[in-house]
Amino acid sequence: MKILDVKVIVCCPGRNFVTVKIVTDEGVYGIGDATLNGRELAVASYLEDHIAPCLIGRDPQQIEDIWQYLYRGCYWRRGAVTMSAIAAIDVALWDIKGKLANMPLYQLLGGRSREGVMVYGHANGADIAETVEEVGRYIDMGYKAVRAQCGIPGLPSTYGVSGDKMYYEPANADLPEENIWSTEKYLNHVPQLFNTLRDRYGFDVHLLHDCHHRLTPIEAGRLGKDLEPYRLFWLEDTVPAELQERFRLIRQHTTTPLAVGEVFNSIYDCNTLITEQLIDYIRSTIVHAGGISHVRRIAALAEIYNVRTGFHGATDLSPVTMGAALHFDTWVPNFGIQEYMRHTEATDDVFPSDYYFKNGYLHVGDTPGHGVDIDESLAAKYPYQRAYLPVNRLQDGTLFNW
Ligand code: GCO
Ligand code: MG
């Protein structure tokens, strides 16, 4: 069996996606996602110009060998662009293997460990009152877990708050939009949000919050401590995590569970966090961390240190990643939760899938492979449109973390 073609499809049904389709000489094909928000064309070129020529004629069944060839063979290891490109190939090959075996991906991985995958939705509002209403809306829709973000008095805009609540999309501009940030204002405000939420909804619903990399370790320790009475499911990305050792300080100060890893692309980005048990949830997901073949190693390491998975699942991860992630979540023993931001209808039309939401859980179907396809003629109607994530500045103009 041979790979005949590696197609790279860039489309924008409301937001940009980079998709790989690997076609074999036996007619079976597989689909992978390579979307890297705001830097899409770099990955598309990496795939088209540098990976595709090396794959033609290879046996698509040799997933591990192809992974090693692309990782070790490029010499320049790791990095978001490389690891997203490798991930797309890897997922497409697992999709092919599932189709050849006539099995859904979760069966290939080791079979079902749970009935469904608990997901968390995104509630946000301009102020506390609006966010509280939104959280209620998610609870009414059946969600067992809800992430809550709200506007900060005195700041014109901030991460996690949008006008379009159902389809929040941060990569919203032709050139990066500029936000203004004040850690002091934020730290004073957030505990009030969770105090109000617990007063209103009690303790049965899981609540989550994302700091989006904006604190120092000591500030993170203080926020974690301030939020302890509200029993968060997790507090995410408190500090930028290039330096894993930073978390030692945070961990000494709070029992609020910590989640990290959506911007990581390799096991080496999180080995200290995991082996020193400095976090509770690892968020690195299939598309940005080398695909199923690499993320399963991260999950296996995490398992022996009591760290659970909590994969990134924002809208910039295409339904292909969501489908693959849901199969992984259905199998992985140390599953924690899965992020789920709904895609728009236009996106779902371009990427037909068989997963579905019911009572707070997502369920995969039994279609062989990961169960997500791409409608290429529909995709062609939505050409690429440049779109950037915002940047963030302090009130005095200093460039900060978004
Ligand atoms: C999350 C993330 C996203 C990112 C986005 C960037 O927790 O869902 O922080 O909202 O900002 O994926 O492209
Ligand atoms: Mg996040």
C-alpha cells in the first residue's frame, strides 16, 4: 500500500483551518488538522513544500516510522509549526488505519474506558451579571462544567469576553487588535465573579477559569488561594509556562487545581510539571503536540503522576482535531475533561462528523477512523482570510502577554 497524494486544504468557513488529506493507492484516505491560529500559512507551506514530497510512495500503515522520520529526520526538532504539521500527518494516518481495520479510533487505541466525554463550555459576559446569566444558559443546555470569564471594570476589553457568545472567536482582525491589561484590577475582580456564581448555582456544577498566562507565580498563588472557597475544577494558564519550575512556587501556596499546556508542543515542555506533580491537568492536545502518537506518550507519563488530561478544544482546533481528541478521551485511562467550544454551522458543514453532545457529554460514533471528513468543494467556497489574535499592553503601553 502506498501514499499517492498529500493534499493541503486551506479554508475559512468563518475562521481559517488547514487540513491535510492523505490519499492512498487503494482508495482509502485519511484527514488531519494542522491549524495554528494566526500562523496558518506557515504550517501549510511546511506540509506542502517540505513534508509532502517525502511521503509519496511510502506505506501509510507505518505510522510510527513516518512520525520518527518527520521528527528526527528534519533535524530541527519541536516547535509549534513543525509539531502541528507532524500532528496532521499522524492523525490522517491513524484515520487511514482505522478505516483499514474497519474500527473507530478509540478501539484501535485500546477500547472504551467511559460512556461519554465530559466537556466544558465557555460562558462569558461584559460584567459579572451577564456572565452569571450565561453560566445559567450552559447549565440549562445540560453542561456539567462551565468556564466563566468576565469583563474587568476599567478595562475596555479582555481575553475570553466577546459580543458573539455562542461562537467566541479571538482571531478577529486583519491586523492584531490591541487590548489593555491591569493585573491589579483583574485580581480584585475575579473572586467576586466566583463568589456570585457559587451563591447562585451552588457547588454541583464544575466551574473553570482561564488566566491566559497573565500572572507572576506569586500573583498566581494569591489568586489560587482567593478562589479556594469556590472549589474550582481548575485554574488555567496562570503564568507563562516556558519555565516549568515556576509552578513550584504556585503549588506551595494554593490547593486550587491547576491546568496548563495548550501552547506546548512536546513532552519536554511538561515533563517537570508532570513528574513533580506541579499541575493537575495537562492541556496539550493532538493538533499542536505531534498528533496521537506523541500525545499518548504525554498522557502515559501523566497517568503515573496522577495528572489527568484536559485537552484544548477552542474553535481554532478544527472538527478533525475534536473528533480525534474525543476518540482519545473515550479511551485514555487518566481522562479529566475536554474543552468544547462549538464550531459555527458553516464549519460543521465543511467538516461532516459523527460526534454529538448529550447531557454535558460528547459521544463519538462508530465510523471507522476518527469519523470526521472534509467536503472539499464546499471548502473551496471559503478562501483563506488573514486573521490575527490580539496583542495585549499594560496601561502604560508596555507589551504584555495576551
Ligand atoms: C482556551 C484558549 C483559547 C486560546 C486560543 C488561541 O483555553 O480555549 O486559551 O481561547 O486563546 O485557542 O488561538
Ligand atoms: Mg486557555
